[in-house]
Amino acid sequence: MFKELKVIKLLILISLLTGIIFKMDFSDLAIQELYTDKLSYNQGDTVEIYSSSKSILPFNLEIDITDLSGKIISSFDLAVTKQKSPSKDILQYGLGYKKYTEFIISTDFKSGIYLIDNKYPLIVKSKEKSEITVVFPFMNNILYQPVNYTNVFSNNTPTANFNRTCEIDSYTKGMANFFSYLNTNYQVNYITDIEIENDNNYHLSDLIIIYGKSTCWTPKMKTGLEQYIGNGGGILTMVSYFANNICWKSQKNQITLVASSNIVSAWQQYNSTMPLSLTGASYFYSGYSDDKHYKIKDINHPIFNGINKSEIDIDAHLFSAPPIKWSNNSPSIKLGLMKYYDGEILAYSHANYKESQGSKGIFILQPDSNSGKILSLGAEDWCLSRNIGEKQQLQIITKNAVDYLIQQ
């Protein structure tokens, strides 16, 4: 009798526990926020990883760090608990978490873009000389990253803090196979956009690749890139908005976007002139287009080796171009307006900005006879999976563009 009662009680207990387990919300054990103490690291550096979940009880998760292809490079135990931000304005002051887990960048990490838990970017740079420097747009990605459906631009935030969650962007995902190609065929260093301020990060490279979101630039970033180009360095860009907002690095992990100083030029003037003076192209002279192609002007140019079509298929929305003069449906670059030494149109089509006719395409620009060349592929959307990720034509052109600039 007593044995039967014990069995019944045990069955009831098992039933209750099973019900509790099935009713548990395991999403509470998922990471809700995660960021690191710096934007990039070298081998041997210690990474402070700040995280938070919904669960009020602390727990540990084994977290993988992978490259962009999904290959696991390393793993670590992340101590996770619910943390509350002391700030009511996360865009301006960051999350400000106190508890963190440490992780050391081992020699297994070559310079590259890695993912924590397949979501959160971890940039490892190198002190070695490289042929190519790839600029990961970490600062700009964070600025565009919304908090409660607003970002620093829509919220008119005067200063912005980097200590908050920012998942990997769609442009970097689309470029994953291309970056793998670069890593296999060249010596490549990866840095973040704000690190253009320090030319020691790239001055020995033959080529800098700038892609994705690149709206905000500091004066030091601008000066550094100008000196690099002036010394003969090559630039490959896949951007639409580029250097059309000025900002200042005010302190560690924070930049100023709005200042009351008279040093600040009117945004409208900076927006139209700075991109043009820096790399010779701007969305201001291009604009939007639903037409999904460029017409190749010079099929014999080296960047079109292996291309057997007269048009380039590109599914993009917003474009960037130098000022173009059209005559009998034939385009030419207004070098006098730009005060550039030389410019060449490799592919072209029409675009529109507001009520003005613009242009789009692939362009090579050279500020002076001794400077490096700037090759613009004309749009940030070039980097998306639906373009370079899937279209062999764009993959070939991008690889050829790298080869061409390296050889100059």
C-alpha cells in the first residue's frame, strides 16, 4: 500500500516538473544585449565582453567565436545575468554595464572580422605590413543601429556612445566570400572606420577598401585618408553615403555629432563638398535609380577581364558618382569642378537626386599626377548578398578592381 502511494506521489511530482519545464520561457536564457569594451583588438589583447539577459538568475553559456564562414575559431564560457543600464539615454551614454567576462585574443586569430555567438562583430587587426587594409564600418554601423526604433540621426543625439549592442551588418555578410578570397590571396589587415584617424594602421598598405555605411567621418579620418591617397595609395569604394557628416572623437568609445562651435560648417555645405574633395564622388551628384544595370563604356579595361556582357547587373537603390556632364547621351566627368587631375568612366547609367539628373556607374579618379587612384563601384548595395554574394559578374569585377589597384 505504502509503496503504491510512493509511486503515485513520484508520478505526480514528475508530472508537475514536466509541466513546469514545458511552461518555462527559455528565451529568458538568451543573450539580449552584448558589446565589447573596444572596437578592435590585437593578438594577446584581453576582451571585456558585457552582456545581459532577461533572466534574473545568473547562468553560463558556452559561446563560439566564428569567422564569417561559420568556422569555429575559439569558444569560451560567458557569465550572463540580467543587467540594468544606469542611463536613460543609451544612444548618448551607452549601456554602461558593470559585469563582464574576459576573453584573450590568441594567436589562432588572424586579422579579420569574427562573430561572437554568430551575431556580434569582433575585429582583430594586425601590426604586420599588409597589402590591403579593409575598413570595417563599426562606428557608422553603431550610429545607424536603433534603440527603441530611433537612432542618433533621427533622435538628433549630440554625442554617441559605442558601448551598446550592434549586430553584424548585411553588407559585411554579403562580402563574406570576397573577404575569404582576399585572405587567401593577399596579406590583409582589418581595422575599424574610426581607426583611419591613425595612419599607422594602414600607411604601408597598397590598397584600402571602404564599403557599406560610411556617413560620419572625423577631420582626422579625412586628413589621414587624404595623406594616404597623396602618397600614392589606392582606394576601392563600395559606398553611397560617404563622409557627408562631420563628427569628432571626443573621448574613449564616444564621438560628438553636434557642436555649437563656429568651427562647424553648415551641414548642407559639408554634405555637398566633403565627399567630392575626399574621393571625388557623392550621392549628391548621383541619387536614386530603379534601373538595375550599368552600361559598360570600355569593355577592354582590366577590371572587365572575364566579362562578356555589355551591361552590369546591379540591384541597388542609392548611388554615388562624380559630377557628370551629358552630351548626346554620352557622359564625361567635370574634372574642372572637382579640381582633379584625371578621371575615367568605366560604366555608367542615369540616376536622379531630388529634381536634378544624376549619374551612376564605375569611375576611376585621381586627385593629382602623383596621387593614388580611387576606384568607385558606385553603391553600398554592391556589397549585399543579392549582388556580390550571388552574381558572378560582380564578383569578377570586384576581384579585378583589387588586382588593378594593387598593380598601380
